[in-house]
Amino acid sequence: MPASRMNITDSMFYTVHIPVTIVAGLASFVMAFLAVCLVIRNPSLRQDGKRLFLVIILVCQLLQHLISAVALFLTFFTGEISPMLCSVYHLLHHWVVFMEYNCLSAMCVDCYLAICFPFRYQTMCHLQSVLLALAVLTTISLGVPLIVFLSWASSAASSKLVGGSLQLCEGYSLDSDLLLMKTLWIVLSAIWLSLSTIVIVFCYVMVYREGKKAGLITLSNKRAISTILFQVVHLSMFFAPFLLMLVFLQLPHKQIMKLSTYEAIESINFVAWTIAQLLCPVVYGLRSKEIRDAVSKLMGNLKLRMGWSSKTRPV
């Protein structure tokens, strides 16, 4: 493959992406398995929508890593991926990612409702308004990957793009068409995350103002404030890598930095984004007392079984 068609080398790309994807996939499998087991063994967890969203997030993460692993190994052994197959990869990969983000927004809105309804502020706490906001986010979640898919498919049909490696498919190239597609995906993703953040922040601000007026927000209401701060950090962990990727994507094209420097930054950004993705459902789940109790009970049962087996082991 000509070196001029790539922005980062094959060796660095696969050296970083393959092990990180495998480790993240195994971690997602373990967390999804534990989450499903906890929901099955504890009927009370099935009655809360946040727990369902948490399971969906973990399953989406597992599917995302599976799709990425298949694409990585396919291109690693075959050497290239066709433009049409590349567009299908983008469609599947981004649909799963956006469903995960949509669940995150739903969980944030659910926390907003938990804080909002005790204030009895009916204008902002009306269920129809919340459902409308979630419907808009869901529509964007399904529409953005479809736009990316149609863009790639259109480019493939017009023969502007030729087969190449997976990093070429993902836009790590000096080719102007590929840079345009990659920039389009990141800009649309940033717009979606910005809308989600604006909706959630606006809801929280209105709730805080009305609660302050009614004298319902006091110093003892620290859990509500900590929930708001946590949700801001929660979304920022996903939002920041998109901004960083958008900035550094343009630097090689403008020849501001060396390819080796961009190569290292892209790898660090990928690892950081993967870690943030894995940490979010873990931290969010452990914030729930019911889930903490269920995990503690499960770990206690495992310790008892291990202790029982060691006691019965013949000397």
C-alpha cells in the first residue's frame, strides 16, 4: 500500500488498536455478564429503568468491540477493506456507539426526573417534555450514522475511494475526501453530544432555580448537587476525545506537525477514549446502593464457595 495514502503506519495502528480492543472487549464481556446475572438474580433491579439502560450500555459496548475486532483482524490478515464494506462497518459501528450515548442521555434525564419531581415544577418536569427530548436525541442517534453511511456509499459508488486498510477507512489519511468524511463524522458527533449536554444542563439549571425559590434546595441536599456534577463529568469523558480528535485531525493536513507525533497522539487519544468508555458504566453502576449491595452479595457468595471448596479439599 502506498505510504502517501496513509496518515499513520500499519504497524503502530495495529500494535495499539488490536490489544486495546481485545482487552476492552474482554472487560465489556465480563461486565455485561455480571450485569445480566445481577438483574436476573435480583428482581428489584429490573424495576428501575436506569438498571436496564446500564445493561444496554454494556451490551452495546460489547457489540462495538466485537465489530471493531472483526474489522481489525479482517484487514490485518487480508491487507485491505473495500469502500462498500468500509461504509457498512461505519454504519454498524456508529449505530452501536450512538445507542450507547443515547442510553447515557436517558440515564441523565432519569436522574433529572428523580431530582425534579420532588420540586413539583410541572412545566419542566412534565413527562411529555422529557419523552420529546429523548425522541429528538434518539432520532439524531439513528440519523447521524445513516448520514455517514450514505456519504461513504456515495463516495464508493462514484469511485472516489479505493480499497485500503482499516485506518484508511477510518479517515487517517491525507486524502481530502477521507479527511472530509472523518471530519463530518466528528462534527456530527460533537453536535449530538452538545445537544445532549445542553438539554441536561438546561433541565438542571431550571430545577435548581425553582427549587431555590421554593426553599427546597438546602445544604443537606448534597446528593442532588453531586449527581449534577457527576453527570457533567460523565458526558465530558465522552465529549472531550471528539474535540481532541477533531483538532488533531486537521494538523497533518496543514503540515503543522510530523506524522510520527500525530501517530502518538492518535494512539493516546484512542486509549483514553476506550478507558473513559469502560469506566462510565462501572462508576455509574456503583453509585447505586442496590447495585453495590448486589455486587457485594455476589462476591460474598463466591468467597463462601471458594472457602467451602478449600475446607473440603483432602489433605
